[in-house]
Amino acid sequence: MGRRSRHRATHDPPRDPSKGSLPVRRDRMARVAVADEVWADFRAAAGYRPVSEVLGELVEHEVARYRSRRLRDGQLEPREVVEALERARDQQDDLAAIVGRLEALREESG
């Protein structure tokens, strides 16, 4: 990544007004330096999914871990804390749906 690209990457990402506060998703390019055997196993693990999709998930997972660590260490900016709260609310909604489904399955089975 060139110096200009790195500099641009440090600024707030553009937001898609039609999707609320979600940032605009863009394609990125990267080279991956791994042994041939590692790459072959990675491709096998990815299965039918495109490599770009799998790498995107890996990037998102690593960023989530990074943000969690910064949150626990008290290093987030106020905007990032609000975004973390929004993500937590989404997760809470997902968990409530899972619990509701599990309770319904339990009632059906017995």
C-alpha cells in the first residue's frame, strides 16, 4: 500500500446514507505471502466460497478483536464507543432471537 493510500485509510470511512451508519463496502487488493502447502489448505478450507469473501471475513474478525482490545484498554474515541454500543445492541437482538427459537424448540419437543 502506498503512502497516500495508508494516509487515506486512517480517515473516517465514507458512509452509505441508504444503510444508516454502515460504512460503504469497497473492494480491496492484497497479496498473501504463504507457503504453497498453506495456500492449498486454505483453498480447501474455503471450499466453494470465493477467496475474497473468506479473506474479508478474516479481516473483519481481526478488526473486531482489535476494537475489542482497544475498548477494554479505554483507547476508543467517543464515536467508536457509540459504534461499539450499536454493535452490542445488534448482538443483543440476535441473542434474543436465538433464545426465543431455542425456547420454542424446547416447548415443541417436550
